[in-house]
Amino acid sequence: MQALRIAVAALSLALAAGAQAQWKPSKPISIIVPWAAGGATDQVTRVAAGELEEALGAKIVVINQPGGAGSIGTLNALKAPRDGYTWTAGAPKQLGTYPVLGLADTKLDDFHIFV
């Protein structure tokens, strides 16, 4: 678990450094976690959010929106204004299963995926 935390922190710092050089947020950023609070995605997102807040100099709000195997929160992020202030946490493999399961009519190209 310690190795995972170190890897997440390193990834967050690397992403934040690149983001900071290109974009300076002028208002809080929301990250929608499409699963319940306390799960692995929620925990990792909260660690990453703390690192990103420092690097970007902006407040990051983690919002849990569980339901529909993650599709509810994911669709809410997709429907948000495309201004860079609403993100979602998850995995591309889930995005590929939503159309197959009839949960969402989306494709990977609908999202800007950062890994």
C-alpha cells in the first residue's frame, strides 16, 4: 500500500507540474468520483487532489456520485461545461463497458483521458 501511495503522489506531482506550466485555474476544480466515499478510487483521488491543490494553487473539491456502476457520476462529468473545471476519476476500462451494459451511450473519444 505504501508503494501505491508513493506512486500516486509521484504521478500527481508530475501531472500538476505539467498542468501548472500551461494553465492557472481561476476558480475551484471539481473532481467527480463515480463511486461511494471511502473506496479505493475515492481515497486515491483525495490524495491526488491534495497534491494538485498545492501545485495549481486552486481549491479542488471531490464529489462522490455513486450509482449505475459508476455511470451516473461519469455522465455528470461528461455533461458538465467543457471549461476544464470538472474532472472525473476512474478507469478507461469502465468507460468501455457502459455502452455494452446499456448504462451510457458513450465512447472513449468522448473523454480526455490522462493517465
